[in-house]
Amino acid sequence: MNKTPLHAWHVEHGARMTGFAGWNMPIQYTTIVEEHQAVRQRAGLFDIAHMGRLFFSGPDAARLLDSLITNDVTKLKDGQIRYALVCNRHGGVLDDVLVYRFADEYLLVVNASNREKIVEWIEAHRSGFDVEVNDATTERFMMALQGPASIDVLAPHVNIDLAGMKYYTAVTTPVAGAEAIVSRTGYTGEDGFEIIVPNTAAVWVWGELIASGAEVKLRPCGLGCRDTLRLEAAMPLYGHELDESIDPLTAGLGFAVKLDAGEFIGRDALLGIRDEPTGRKRVGLEVEGRRAAREGATLHIGDTEVGRVTSGTFSPTLEKPIAMAYVAADHSAEGTELEVDIRGKRASARVVPLPFYRRQSAG
């Protein structure tokens, strides 16, 4: 398996390691709940070097990206970031991505489990475009500093106004002396930053952030609490809420689909789905009791199955079981009472608005 530049640090500090998308990654250091609460209340630092980082340069970089993703690349200004989807010709989601624009290049951040698939997809569709694509995933390290105290942790190491950075923007600036890309982005529902540095600077920058976070009791965090945090924030996870059988409109991600912007792959199919919806909707559920409804659990009204759970957990913040699911549109209204089959026993569940958790203020 691939190892990130922090692998030895994780092992030395007692992380429980496991394989994920071909990478040996930390799942947790202490408990998922402790790390989850650290991010919600203070700050947490994540190794996310497994995420794919693809750089596009050349005269046709924007035009190629515009043909591949659902959002409007041409409208991006230097330093702006947009969430988007890569779709197949039937409108099914190949991946959900972030696209960054810089003065002379673009960056596409893709899910670790889909990196090879997306690289192959790009190669299959780049003919006729004057563009260079560089997969820098194994050359650069990426970390995520998340939580309300993130600015306090990062500020001593940069010479920029972090508080003045808008959400979903990025700058190229030194961090602890290392050249870096700093973006005000994240996957936890909290304020925070994602930082890309050369592999040679990874251990140093990580250590400097850990040291400066001591006063706010920053914790190194694993992928376990990353999942519970993103679920509370109702952020979809590929392989759960998204896959090639699900389109962005059914998933409730229409904000990232610009049907009038250009001829991207899957556009014609999505125009058809817009006019004739699939009849399913992604919804949030609160489940009665203490047992979590996990992926694949069926949802019922009486003897009729009306949907399936895609992700579920016991929410550390809300202290109740929550889940996301796809249900028949006729049963998707807020307040609808359903039953969920949890390992052969039914529990009451109610449709609630998404997200389950929203931070009080945004950057």
C-alpha cells in the first residue's frame, strides 16, 4: 500500500492504521468521539494525502475541464474554488471534485478511491486539447486543519490575513517556511483550511502546526471522525450517496450543475432528468432510540419499502442516531414518519432537513 510522508509519525503517536483506497491511513488516535468533538469545539489536524491532486496547465486547460465537470470553469477567477461532479454520459457520478483556479494552472482534487479512474477518464477525453495534466498526488502532501480554532493554529505560520480569506478560496503562500497552497475548504462542516506542501516539508509543517495547536488542545485526527463529521454536515461520500447509478440532481447537488454553461459530458442526460426526475430524493433521517441505521438498511411505510440508507451513525454532536438515505419522492417531505430495518428489527425514523449540523458562522 501507499504510505503518506507522515506514516512513521502516525505509527509513533499510536494511530490505529488501516488500508483505505490503496493507502495505509490513520483511522483514529484516541476515540472517534474525542477526535470528533475536538474538531467541533477546538481544532483537529488530518492527513489527507491520499486525496488525488491533478494539475492542469496549457492554453486549453479551462476548456478541457469545462468539458469534464458540471460546474462552470470559465467563470472562475484566480484563487476561486468550486465544487463539481464528473459524470458519465448517462449522468451518473464518476466522482465529486473541487476545482481550483490559479493564474497559470488549475487544480482538480479528487477522491482517493477514484483517482486512477478519473486519470483514465481524463486521458480518454483529452484528445484535441492543448493541455498538460500532472498527477502530483505522490509528490505533494495534503493536510486539513479544521475547527473553530483553526485560524489561531495556522496564523503564526503565515503572512496573510486568514480571517479575511473567503470560504472556497485559495492562495499560494509559505507555511512555516514551506511553499504551500492554502485553501479555506474542508469536509467537516467547520471552518478550516486545507494545505498542500511538498513531501519534503510535510513532517516539518505538520509538527509546527501540532506545536502551535497545543494551547487550544488541537488533536491529530483520523478518517473515522472525518466520516462522522461529514455526515453531520450532510456532505455526500462517494460510494455511499454518490456512484455511477446516481445523478447529481437526484442527489440534491443541482447547485454544482450548470446546465446552461457548456457541453460537458452527461449534460444531455441531466437535462432529461431535470425535465423528468427519477422519483428519488436524498433526505436526512433522525432515528428513534440509540441504534444507528447503517448503509443498506431498508426504509418502510407499512409493508412497502420506500428507500434505503446510504450512511448512518450515532451523532456525537446531536447525541442521537442520524442517517442519509434515498427515498421515494412521495415520502421525502420533512416530518414524514418511516420505519428503518436495523438488523431485523424496525425503529421509527423521521425525515428532517439537511444538514443535521450547521456551524454558527462561516468564513
